[in-house]
Amino acid sequence: MDHILVIEQVTKRFGGLVANEDISFAVTTGEIVGVVGPNGAGKTTLFNLISGEFAPTQGTVVFCGTDITAMKAHVICQRGIGRTFQIPQSLDDMMVYENVLVGALCKRKNMEEALAHVDEVLALCGMTELKTVYAGKLNVPQKKRLEIARAMATDPKLLLLDETMAGLTATERKDAVSLIRKINATGVSILTIEHNMDVVMSVSNRVVVLVSGRVLLVGTPEEVTSHPDVIAAYLGGGANQDGQ
Amino acid sequence: MQKNFLKTNRGWFLGLAVGVAAAVLFPQVVRVRFVWNLLTLILVWAIVGMGWNVIGGYCGQVSNGHSLFYGLGAYTVGLAAYKFKLSPWVSIWIGVLISMTVAFFVGKPLLRLKGHVFAISTMALSECARIIFINWKWGGGATGVYIFTKNANEWAFMQFKNPLNYYYLFLVFALAVLLLIKYLDKSKFFYYLRTIKGNETAAESVGIDTAAYKLRAYMLSAAIVSIGGSLYAQFILYIDPSMLMTLNVSMMIVLTAVMGGVGTVMGPILGAIALTTISEYTRVYLGRFGGLDMVLYGVLVIIIVLYCPGGIVSLLGRRLKFGARRGKA
Ligand SMILES: Nc1ncnc2c1ncn2[C@@H]1O[C@H](COP(=O)(O)OP(=O)(O)OP(=O)(O)O)[C@@H](O)[C@H]1O
Ligand SMILES: [Mg+2]
């Protein structure tokens, strides 16, 4: 079993605030790993460190055997890590297919090839009907889906999903879960931040629990849900099931 | 890809053919020297506006200092003829190289700056350049240089007795730039520029080297504006810093694109037609009332920018989908 992503003793400080502290865990190739933790636990910060949004204060991130710690965001994407944003960063003046196209152009020079790939990705994500809608006209769940589509268009080996299901209805969530499974079935490893415990537990092979910037526990969904510290710190700690 | 470019844009090329035919015939019908002059200037501003549009319109990095490249283009052609008897057919391209080199070195640090800071820095940059040129004795200093070459062959030195020759020659240049922009409009390069304009974080996240693409856009922009400057110098056969490198010129460059429609293929051309016409007529009819022409000119510009922020293209686009990129390929 080889690891697609290895995080070693990663720490991120913002001035005096320690957003991530001494975080270590690994993602096995082909796995879906859930990341949970209360608001402000440092989940998004961790994604930003992996995707090269900013560099960690300490520690290393290894992707496919290469140290990517000091690399820039666009290089990391080119190497095969795709990501979505908690607050969707859609290109509102462009149509849905153009949003996905700029992702598809990451690994393709030829326009026709890229446009063909866009159609595939839109079909995968169930967005074909919205193809020529301006992204600014989409509602939040649709924008979150577009985030996934755009990231998928870059042909990632590892996909980082930041709360793609917050604010979705139960049926939409089901669709989203099946989308994640479909993506995973194409061979993409996934690291997903999710507040909804049912979703995380059903979709993840393993779960990382972050509390106050530290890893509290890494384990299978069963191990995590039955762990007393998790129940105390997170599940019982007043955090609601749907996040904010 | 080449074939497709023609095929998918058949309507556009048809419209272009009509436009070019009109542009060719118009000065033959209206045989007024002032109008010929105006038409020639429109072409210069169309080229310059299309050039600015690459960095300012498509990439969203508003440069207020593009008179620098306009001036560099003009000066290269002017000094090459005056000092070295070099034909503009050669020196235009030297000017392009110089402008791109300067753009490369100043763009690297400046393009890191965001929004207004970038806008102001570019303004400062072109002001510095103007002051340097004013004090540059060898280059003619503040008085400038007449670049008329005696006994030169008209075509070899681009110095025509018949003013319409300038017009038709510039029309070819403008057409070439327009076709280049039209080709790039749906290319990876310009899609990347639009992405950078829309959201830099998103751009980086899909693997776009934002710094590198901004720099490329800035260099291409500088190159095109430089050609415009070279042609202008050739048209009036005179160069001096206070005519070429002022804030006025920079603003006029920005306005041409803004008025026509930022980030669109046809915008700068429509902007050039509107703006040059307004400014030439106000200059001629109101110029003697000490600055009144500038006031009226300013008011007209404000009205257009206020009531049609998408530029003239957006007005037409609503009805005709004319050149506006919302018209989908
Ligand atoms: N760029 C930044 N500058 C300063 N502080 C930051 C920055 N990004 C995050 N933080 C701080 O780091 C801490 C962790 O934030 P982070 O966004 O990673 O939490 P999170 O687990 O994603 O929370 P949520 O569930 O609300 O999304 C917070 O206290 C936040 O204010
Ligand atoms: Mg977060």
C-alpha cells in the first residue's frame, strides 16, 4: 500500500495563532479520507497548506513521493492535486462550461480536446444542462458542484473537497455522496472536509479528527464514532450535525 | 484549428468584410482632408486600444502608464530615421522588441501589485519615463525631433505625400492586430487571462501560473501599443515627450478600450471611432475657448461611461450580439 499524500509534523502559525499544530497523517492511494472537527479547528488551513495556498511554518507535505512543501499552488495543481473552496470561487462572468474549461486546459493545449473533456466532466458531475449558464447565476449548491467539476477537469490524482455538502438538502446530499463515490471509482483519492457526520462516516474509509489545530485521532469511522474523546470534544460538544 | 477558426466565426468574418469595404470606400466618397486625418487617427487609437485591452481588459490589470510604450514605439522609429536613416519598416519591429523588453523588466515587479496600487504605479512609471526623455539631449530633449527624411522613397520610408496612403497602410496594420486578437479571443492564453481577471485564487488552483501569464499579457500589450506609437510618429513625422508620453495619452488609451467595451474584440475599435471623433471635433470647434473642448470632452466621456458601463459593445450586443463575447462561439 503506497501513500499518495504524507503529512509530516506540519505546523502553521498566523502571528500568535496556531491554526495547525504538529499534524501528521497519510492518505493511501485510492482512499477517501474524511476530515472533521469543530469550526476553527484548522481544517481549511490544512487544505491551504497542502494545495500550496501558503507554506507551512514547519513540517513537510509529500505527494506521490515528492516533497511539495515549498511549491506554489499552480505547480501543485499541475502535479495532480485538485481542490475546491469552502466559499466557492467561481468565475461569475463566465459560463459554466468555461469555468470547467480553464480547468481542462491545465493538462491540454488543444481547445477541441479540452472542450471534449469539459463535456465528460460536466456529464460526470450532472451539470450538462447548466453548461451555458453564467456561473454568477448559479445557486450555492450548484456553485459547489461547479467547484468539484472545475477541479476534476484538471485530472487530479488527489482531490481536496472543502465542505462541498454544507447547505445541501438530504436529496442533494445523496447525489453529492454518489458523485464522490463515482469520482473515487475513477481512481482519484479524496480528502474531504465535512461537517455532516452521517455523510463522513458513510463515505470515508478513514477519518481524521482535528480539534484546536491538532490531530485528536485518525481511524476508521467506527473507531472514531466510538472514541470517548471524539464524543466529548466534537460530537457531544454542541457541534450540530449540519455545520453552519 | 485554423479551419475551425474560419468556420466557427463565419458571421464575424462576413461582418468584417463589410466593415473593411466600408473603411476602404468611405474616404473615397468623403473627400475631406480633416476626415481623412480623423480616420487615420482612429486607426492608430484602435491599434493602441486593442493593445491595452490585452492587459487591462482581458487580464484585468489596469495600466495607466501605457503612454510609455506608445512613446517608445514612436521614439524608436523617430530616432532610427533621424539618427541612422533607418526605415520604419525595420525600426517598428525594433521598437516592439524594446517595448517588450522594458515591459518584461518593469512588469515583473509591478504586476505583483494589486488593483489601484498597480494602476498608480504604472502612472508613476510613465511619468518617470517622460521626465527622462525630456532631459535626454541626444534624443532631442524637450523640443523633440522632426523625422522627415529628405529625398527618401515614399514607400521605403513610409513618408507619403498623399495622406490616404497612411490611412490604407494603417488599415492593414489595424486589421492584422484585430485578426490576432480575434484568434486569441478563444485561445487558452486569453481564457487564462480572463480567469486571472475573474479570480486569482481560482486561477492558481487550476494550475495557472498567474505571474507568468500576466507578464506575457503585459508584453504583448506593450508590443501592440508600441506599433501604434510608431505609426503615429510616422504619420506626423515628429516626436517629443510632451506629446507622446503624457498622462493624457495614457488616459486616452484606457478610455478607448473602456468606452468601447473592455475585454471584447470589437470594443477598442468602436471606442476609437467614438472617442477620436469626439476629441477631434471638440478640439477643432471648441479648442480656441481655452480648455472648453477638454471640458466637453470629459463630460461626454463621463456620460458614456456612466450610462453604459459595458461600453458601446454592450449596447450593440443587446440587439446584435455584435462582437460581444457573450455571443458564444
Ligand atoms: N489567512 C489567515 N490569516 C489569519 N488567520 C487565519 C487565516 N486562515 C485561518 N485563520 C485562522 O485559523 C484558524 C483555523 O481556521 P480554519 O479556516 O482552518 O478553520 P476550519 O476548521 O476550516 O473552520 P470552519 O469549519 O469554520 O471552516 C481560525 O482561528 C482562523 O481564524
Ligand atoms: Mg473551513
